[in-house]
Amino acid sequence: MLQFPETALSKSAQMEIMGNREITLDGSQGVLEYSEDCIKINAGRMVLKFSGRGLTLKCLSGESLAIEGFLTGIEFLT
């Protein structure tokens, strides 16, 4: 029987953090709030809140997005 890791079949959002300057997110279900100091993303079972300065959406396509700027915090809201 073929087995996959749980994350391979999961609908959970997956995030990659590159220092404090860029984040890529797969599994986004929409942008809830957008300003240069706060971006909130619907990630299914939770909302992700990114705080910082000069935040921008570098890329937004389908369920993927990239955030750039000076990141100072990430909150997982339920």
C-alpha cells in the first residue's frame, strides 16, 4: 500500500519564512485585511496575521501568495 506523509494530503496552509523580509504561503483562502503594517490571511481553520513595516503582497495567484517587507510578528488566530 502506498503511503504519503500527512502533510502531503493535508489542506493546511504551508508557510516558508526567509529571514524577516519575505514569507511565501500556500493554501491561502483569501486576504482579509491589507495595509503596509498588517496583513491578515484566511488560512482555513485559522487566520494568519503578519505585522511589520512596508508590507506588500509581492505575488497573489490562486491559493499562493508572497509577502515582502520588514516582518516583526506572526500571529495564529482561531
